[in-house]
Amino acid sequence: MDGGGRSLGARALLSLISVGAMSRGDLGERLGLSPATTTRTVRPLIEAGLIEEQPPVEVGGPGRPTRLLAVAPNSATVAGIKLTADRLYAVLTDPLGEVLIDDSLPLIETDAESVTSLIASVVMRLAERSGRRPDAIGISLGAAVVGRRTVVVAAFLGWRDVPLAAMITEATGLPCAVANDVRAFAYAEAWFGAGRGKSPFALVTLGAGIGCGIVVGGEILSGAKGAAGSVGHLPVDPTGPSCEIGHPGCARALASTAGILRASAEHLGCAVEELSLERLLSPGMRRGSGVDDVLRRAALAAGRVVGTLIAYVDPELVVVSGEGIALVEAYRETFEKEVDGLRHWAAAPVPVLLRPFEFDEWARGAAALALEQWTVVAGDR
Ligand SMILES: [Zn+2]
């Protein structure tokens, strides 16, 4: 979190993006400002067309009708880029998180220079096609990132200590922010999805990896070295199979897509390549030798990750997403029993929402990062 270093204007914009439209009074209270300072902060932003006053709302009772402040949908355009090992996904969105245009391209050269120039050309092409020039770029990838700027390690690209944000800014002239993909996704879900207004809010993703993002008061918890939420290798069941780096029965070994496919292939005596999660979840396959056990154990591992997270954070809401939610849907009872079994006897149950997953969400998460970056520049007027 770096909320302390932001200007008042940036904080006002970020609040209106992450919480939605609100009255001057509510905004001032949220930012801890007097009515006079709130007015002084907001006025230049209204004059610049970044914030607009919505038509008056009758609140009932005595007093003037309230006019809510909101970020103007046309005030900014941001680009969000999600990098995978072999593909790049890109979107342009407005400040309300609405996707204006999208694209995806194969990632052939994966060195940092080639990826930088590919991102620059994709962003330029989207700008031409949409007629909207982006104000900032956000990039998300399955990696630890420090200070929204430097990719510490991205094993799938062979990167170490890559100053990606600076490279993109040099190539495009635009401000850029980089973050771990799950953290960025959590942002988008907290600002534009089911997590809006919930604090703390937690997102758990199940798929190629297992990760989580925690958002407190509209701000994501990144951790000191960018690794907060790296729960994938936590031990779940020491009698389980090992992950690719040798942990017996870690969450990733049991509940990642690759882990599930590997264990199922062993039971079925076939090649991993012949299987998919979707195929394994079909009723015919689930009756097959050992597949049901593998899937049930995976759902239990997912439940243990979510239940443990709840015990530490006590969030208002947990959203579970990623391609692995099909597994949780199919074994909902196993999953829920595990989550509930980890609940402290005096703690109230926390709602867990399964969110259908579309791959675009990753890029939209990256766009949320770009929006955060935009508020820093735009709010400084
Ligand atoms: Zn592991």
C-alpha cells in the first residue's frame, strides 16, 4: 500500500473509482477532510472534467437534495495487459472498468525487450482502433513484483529483476504499473465486481496456480517484497503427491489444474496430454478408477486454503474464481465442509462466492492497476 504518498486529488479519484459515486460529505469523511478542504480538493477535478456531479437525489427529510460525485466515464482511458507464457491479452477500459476494446496475440519472443515492444505496439493499435488514447498502462503477470515497477522473478518468462514499468514508460511515454496477476484481479473484483465496498475483501484463484489477493479499504495488500498472497505451496496433506519443486501435498500439487491432471493420469494410466479438467469432471470420468478421489482431494485442498485465509483475515466476502471453480462447483459439499471445519467456534461464517471466470478478467485487473496509476497523475492538478 502506498496511500500515504498520494495527493488529496489522487485519493479523491481513487475513492470514487473504488467505492463508486458518493456525496461530498461521504467523500470528505472517507478521506478525513473538513468540508472546506473537500471542496478545495474536488473543485479543480470537476473543472478538469475528471469528476462530474450527478443529478440531485432526494434523500427525504429536511435539507437540500444531495448531488453525488462520480468519476466521469470519458475522463480517462487505460490499457490493461496480462502476460502468460505464450500469449498476451490486452484491453482498453474507461475509469468505471468498462472494456472498450480487446485483443490477444501470441508471445513468441519472451525476452523483456521484445515483450516491451510488443506491448507498445498492441497499445498503439488498440488506441487507433478505438480512437481513444490511453492515459496509463497496467501489466499483470504470474510473478512477484515490487513497488508496482520491478518484476523480481517471473520463472515462466525466465525473468529476474526486470524494471518492466520503466521500460514500458520509455517505449510509450505513458505511466505504467506492474503487479502480480492475482493481486491485480483482486483489485478489479474489489472495485468493479462483487467485492465493491467490502473490506477486507479476498479473492482466491484456482487454475494453473493457486493464489489470493486481499484488499483492505480499497487498497491491495502487496507485502514488503510483492509476495503477499502466495499461498500456492502451503502444505495441505503430507500424504499427497508432490508439486514440481518437491513439496509433498502442497495446495498446488493437489488442487492446481496441472496437479489434478498429473494425479488423474497416474490413476488412469494415460498421458497427461489426453486429459482436461473439463473431461475429468464429466460424470463418466468421475466414476473412473481413482479420479473421484483425486477431484475430492483437490476440492478439500481448495477448501483448506479458503478456510485458512478466512481464519487469518476475517473478510467480509471471499470470491473464488479461475478455471478451477468448476471443480469446487462439482464438489461443493466437500469444499464447504472443509471451510466450515476451519472456522473458529465463535466466528460468524463468511460468504464465499464462486465467480464464473472469463480470461478477459486478468487483463481487466491489469487495467485497474493502470487506473490507480492514472489517479496519481490526474489527481495532482
Ligand atoms: Zn509446492
